[in-house]
Amino acid sequence: MTDPGFSIVPIAEEHIEAFRDCFDEVARERRYLAMLEARPLEQVREFVLGNIRANAPAFVAVADGSVVGWCDVLPKPWVTITHSGVLGMGVRAAYRGRGIGGALMEVTLAGARNRGLTRVELTVRVDNERAKRLYEGVGFVVEGLCRNHMRVDGRYYDSYLMALLLD
């Protein structure tokens, strides 16, 4: 197989700053994430280290010596829904269209299965057709429409609630 020019690895402490930078870049596009900028580095450090301790499926894509994307599934905390988690992901604009998102999801969903999760959910803005197609390509289905789900710069956006049931 040809080297795709990137690698997918479990997120580790050494990735925290680069992960924060990557997250911040995607968030500041104001189109893809519920957050419009990354949290301060110490909060991101606590978040990542907590996910590592909890064995949450969390991976980064590394290319050109830096984190260029991430994907994680954060398990839900309540006893009746601990079988499910919420997927979050993003890829830097300059690295989109190279198969990184699909590779991240494949590895992360395998990690979710291995952890015993049987349901993964996500929300995606209705105007983000590219991401919706990516999610559908791995089996996610639309379960509902979240009206006025996000508000950016005074404008409301609807989102789809999508889910994937794992074997």
C-alpha cells in the first residue's frame, strides 16, 4: 500500500499543544464546530489527559510533523446511556480531501467498538453536506433535525442528529 502522507495515532500528551492549535483553526472557521475557538491550553490539557485516563477512543492525524486532524468518541456518563458516545472530529482546511477524515473515523469507531460502545451520535450542520456524506459513508443515519441548533454571529443554523449502531 502507498504511504498516504499521514498517520493516525492515539492522542498522547505530546500532541496536546498541536491538537489545541488544530482544533482552534477549525473552530475559527465558524462553520463546523459548536465552539468558535479552542479553550485555553490548560483546559485542553485536562480534557485530553482525562480522555486518555478514561480510555476514550481519541486519535489524531499527523502529517508534515504536526497534528492536522482529530477524531474522538466521548462516552456518555449516565448509567442508562454509557453504551453510547458522541463523536467529534475536524481536519485542517489545507488537509481536507486527502482521506484523513475517513481514516480517522475508521480507527476511532473501531476503538469505540473495542471499548464496548454500541451507539455513536453526532450533530452536523445541515449546510455541511460534505461532512454529512462522510458520515453516511460509514453508516451513520439521520435520526432527526435539531432546529436552530447553533447560533453564529446572530444567525441560527439547523443541524442533523445522526447515529451509528455498532455491532
